[in-house]
Amino acid sequence: MSSPRLPDGWTVRPDPRTWRVDGGATWIGGSPPRVLRLSAAARERLGGPELVVADATSAALARLLSDAGVAHPAGGDGPAPDDVTVVVPVKDRTAELERLLVAVRATAPGVGIVVVDDGSDDPSATSRVADRHGATVVRHPTGRGPSAGRNTGARACTTPVIAFLDSDVVPEPGWLDTLLGHLADPAVGVVAPRIVAFSDGGPENAVTRYERRRSSLDLGARPAPVTARSRVSYVPSAALVVRREAFGEGFREDMPVAEDVDLVWRIAGAGWRLRYEPAARVAHEHRARVRAWLARKAFYGTGAAPLARQHPRRVPPVALAPWTAATVALLGVQRRWSNAAAGVVTLVATARLARGLRRPGEPWLRVHLRCTQRRIACTGPVPLALVLAPWGLGGALWQAAGALTRHWWPAAAVGALVSRRVRRALLLAAVAEGVADWVRFRDRGAGPLDAALHLAAHRADDLAYGAGLWWGAWRHRTVEPLRPDLSGKGPDA
């Protein structure tokens, strides 16, 4: 589908992590990182802290920046709550359903609600809870799974917008209005909130503390477009707002896991934009018992194989440019000559990057003496390449460490039994990546014991997910979710 024009008054604001250099002529940011070279006319439009759409030119520029992830929309006047129906698939969990419906009525009183009873043992109990909150009940005589429940609920809706909520979530105030603001953009088909940990005020254990910080459902505090192989490559179906027009055939009912990823990628493939908006928050009751938690992580891992078959080149364990792949491989050899060769490859790649960034007639290096700040600033393609190349290499090393301890750990463990270098690389990756993860997500004032518990939980998370991934690959007879992509190209190339 072609992209409809953004409405007048639509506002986008630069991401705080977007790097703007050369007087705003070059923007670097997004995920994966992109370099945007803006024209003088575009720079003139971006003179203030935000860009407000006022004509076709500013609308096209706002679309470019938000699609690239270097700026994010502030939202607008979207559909009203009475244009929304909330669909809740449930089986037997009447206490959780009661808690959810109370929260929905408190935070979004104008919405309709459809509860899909997916074969509960006591359907009358589900009906009593739904009736108390004015919800319509649709029943499956036998359990067909949450995907079928969502599809049945969607067919029972007549509103232009559907909000899917699982029975174990609790929406927080303002969640729906914030999400609906994104649907003022006619190109947006899906918008999702941040999934945070639900707390009833009780004490935490190591699992619930880790899940509060690091849940697979929590995609972080930064807004983003939702695209495959990016920082936010999917959004979970635990809480999802979908335009009926974009929903199409709905969730695949033959996919018990990763059906939400499949749905959002199919919607994106049809030309719709998808947004992740962490300002809207929905709390989720995470698993607290170690065995159930690990089983869930392994279950998530089994979804990679069917996803890889349905969406080729969208779920590689690592996606690297050829030069970063070569550098990582050379560093992995752990020899003096290989380390030197890695340095040469990086220098050559930096030089080629600078040449690619240089505009015709542009000087390779510009030096500015800023007297008021008493410092010298260097701009141009060479300084830019000297920043971007190490940035890319750092990202490649991070991906490799994550894949070694998560996606490839069974093979790495076998290699560690016979090779001291593999053993050393695996140990370094396990400790360094785990400590860096704790530093990134730790609570203020957390000490060494907390770091050790986080590291243990993080490695257990990876072991369970990786085991599920290998089992799923074996069961579906495919190596696609284990195969790295070293082409340096996007999934649609």
C-alpha cells in the first residue's frame, strides 16, 4: 500500500540518541543505525526542537525521520475509545479476568469488551465475571488456543479498532488514549504499549526481579518503529491495538508460539507502519517459579524455526556486514597475527566508509575552532567514519557474544570441551555480556550479590531459550534460525 500523507499538525521530535553533525546536515541513529544526509531545505524545516507537519514537504520529511527511527511522532487526535473493542481470550482464569476487566473499565470506560471463553471447565464462572462488567461472551466448546480466541473475538467486533489484552495483564491509566493517538496517522496499522511487571506489593525473588528488569515482553523505555531485525523487531500480543483494516486474516492458529511476531510482520509486509509506544504501559503478571519460567523461555525459543520458515532472513542469530564478520572471526582466532589482521580489516573498512560518506567536492576533513567553547571540532566524512566503524564493530562483537551464549550455546559447549580457545571465548562472552547486561538494567544501589544473581538468571534465560531454539530447529528440520546473515543487507534485499 502507498503511504497516505500525514495530517497537518502532526509532530515528530528527534530521538535523544540521534547524533546530529555537520550543523544538522547529517543525522545518525535508528536501529539498525542509519546515516541520513539532509538537504538545506530539510535543515531549514528542522530549525526547532520539533517538526510540525504543515504541508506536503514537511509531511514527507516527518515520515522519513520517523520511519528511520531518528525521530518519533508525538501522536495526534486518533479514534475515540468508543471506536475500540477490547478482546480478551481466557480459559478458567476468572480471578485474573476480574482484575483485568476492573482495570479496563477504570482506564477506558468507553470501550466495548468481548471475552472469548476458550473451553473453560466452568464457563458459567467466566460468564458471571464478564456480565458484571458489561462484556459480551463468545465461547469455544473446547480449547483452541489464544490465537483462535483472538480471531473469534475480532470477528465478533464491529468497531474499526481492536485492542487485544491477555487475561494476565493490567492496563495502567492513559494506556489507550496514548496508543490511539498514533492511529491519527492513517498509515499506522498497529501500535503497542510497553509491557511492565505487575506487582501486588509482595517480596521479589531472583526470577521476578530479573523479569521486572529484563522480561522478553518488555521492549524498553524508548519509542520505536517496529521492523524486523531492528531494536524493536516485534511487539507481543499480550497487549496490542490493531486497526481492523490492517488485521487481515488475523493470527495463525497453527502457530502456538510466535504467532504475534508472525502477525506484525505480515501486517508490515502489507505496507502498514507499526509503532511501539512505551509511554503507554500495561502490567503483566510474570512467572515467579523457576521451573515454569524456564519452560516458558524454552517455549519462546521453539518459535524461531516456524518463524524462519514463514519469514526468511528475518530471524538470524546475528546479522553482520562482511567486514565486521571477518573482524570478529579474526579476533576469535586469538592469535597475534589474527588480531593484527582484524585491525587492518577495520582500517580498510573505515577508509571505504569515509569514501562512501563523502559528497562530490566535499573536503575529507573540516576543522572548526570554537573560541567561545575553547575547543576544536572536526567534521566531515573522515571523522564520521572514525566514529561509525568502531560503533559497528562494537555492535558486531555484542551480537556475537549474545549468539555464542544464547543461540549457539550447544555447539559452543561442545567446542569448549575440545578447544581451549573456544572455552576462553565462551567464558569471556558469558561473563562480559552478562555483567554489561546487569550494568544496563540494574537497580540503583545494587551490589555484587545482585550482579551475581542477575548474571545467573541471564545465563539461565539464554540456556533455556537456546535449548528451545535447537529443539524447534530439529523438530521442523531447518537450520535457518541458526544460520547467521553475513551479507550486510536488510531482510528484504
